[in-house]
Amino acid sequence: MTDTPSPTWVLKFISGKYQGGEFPLEEGKEYIVGRSSECDMVLVEDMVSRAHAAVSVSDGRVHLQDNNSTNGSFVNGERVNNAILNDGDRILFGTSIIKLIETDGSGVPLIASHAQAETGVTMPSIDPGQTVRNSRPTVSGLMSGMLDEVPLPDLLQLFATSRKTGILRIRGDRSASLHLREGRLVHCTIDATPDLDPEKAAYRALTWTSGMFVLEPWPDPQPFENEIEISTEAMMMEAMRLFDEMNHIDSDVPVDSVLTVKRPLGPPLRDLTPELLDTLQLIINYGLVETVLDHAEGSDLDVMREIENLLKNGYVERVG
């Protein structure tokens, strides 16, 4: 009878210059993380102290101890002195975001191990002879990664706690630039659209789930003429609410829909409120729902409800 390997742990770099690298942890061992070449896990970057922190495994549990580092150690966006870590926790050392993954003892994540048992598909294992290895290119010297691994709300919470100043660039199907001053989101643009309100742009970007992110320096963080005033925390909560409500409408009116006024137009225009008339005018001018949202003064949710109203009452119709 073959013994089943005992569960163990792996630290996987999901952002930073070591993105894609993996570091296996063994029971009963302590690993010093830092900039010094004498450390067990060497992270060569200015924001990491010489002996930044210690990570150890005891009785199947992973412990993190910060060694009074200059820039601190963060777990799930909160600065910690010591903490017991759980599967899926995200740790920040300097510009490296590291995810703790529980495995079945052979390097296969437990979730993947269950999937293998059910499907028969073999998942790639981690070579215990390697400490850190890179599997994907990264942007040298900058904090970078994929939104698939680190959702944007988690990133913003992390930057708020560590009071980061910089420009968070997102590149994927669409691009966005989010300006952070001491951890606070103060401005946002999408695809360099000048007419799009920065707060509205931020709400949209917060719902994105894929794409690459890079935190670049912001050498001259001067005030914008139209800055976001709501707190980043309140914005993230509101973005999630808007996202949930928008999903119910988006199934009927996708943002890539093209609308036109019905001809002949049956219902009288005098029955429309000023807000509905404004939205109707934008549909006449632009047609594409996304462009209508860009130019409207109201929130995306309010304008989508107005579009839904105009469709339901026979003022406009979808093209194609």
C-alpha cells in the first residue's frame, strides 16, 4: 500500500520581478526572507530589508514573522507583525505579491489534486530541487502581475494600506490608468477617453477580472482638475453593488449593442422625463451603448435603466 503524501505548502509569486516563481516549504523548517544573500529566500529589491521576515511551518501551519522591516510585511492588504497564514492568503514583501498554496505533498495544489482524481488529468508538479523559478516574463523593477491572480479591489486595498503613490496601468482587451496618491485613488481613465468621468471610469475598471497590471512611478503627483473625492474603500463597495445590478441589465442590453430610434415613432416624446430625453438624444448621436454611457452625466447603472425603459416602451430598438 502506497503512503499518501502529507499536505505541504508552496509560496507562489503572482506579482513582481519573480512572478511565476515557486518556493516549497517543509514541515519543521524556518525560512528567512530578505535582500541579503545569506537568506533562504533572496529578494533583490530596495523595498525589502536585509532580513525582512521569517516564514516557518509547524504542525502543518504556516507562520509569518516580520523582522521589524522598514517597509513592512502585508497579508491580504493588512500590515502584520506576526500571523498564521491560510491557503490562498496573499503576502506582500516589497513589490512581490506571493500566494500561499496548500499542496498534497507532491507539489500538486489540493484543488488540482481533487480535479485530477475526478478527471484523470495530471497537473504539473513542483520540482522540490528548485527554490524559485520564473515561468513568465515580468516588467523588471516594477510591481506587475495578472488580474486573474490578484483582483483589482485587492490591489487597491493593498496599495491603500501601504500608502503607495504611482500609476497603475491595466492592459488587456481595454486599457486603464489609475492614479494613486499615498494609497488613495484620485483619478482614472479608460482607453484615454477624455470625456469619461474619472469616477465612472474607476467603477468600470474595478469590475475587470482579466488583464495585466503594472504599477509605474508617478514622478510629479500634481492634483487633477477633476479628482475622485470618494474614499477608495467606499468606491470598491459601491463598484461591487453596481456590478451586481448591472449584470441583470447587461444580459438584455450588452454594452456593445447598437441602438436606433424606432421609425415610425409611436409613443409621444412629451411623456419622457428630462433624463430619458437626454439619454434618447445620446442614442441618436452615438448609437453604441458603451459610447452613450461614456457621454452620459448619470451613473452607468442609471443610464442603463433609462435605456431599458426606452426599449421597453418602444422609443428605441437594437440594430441587428
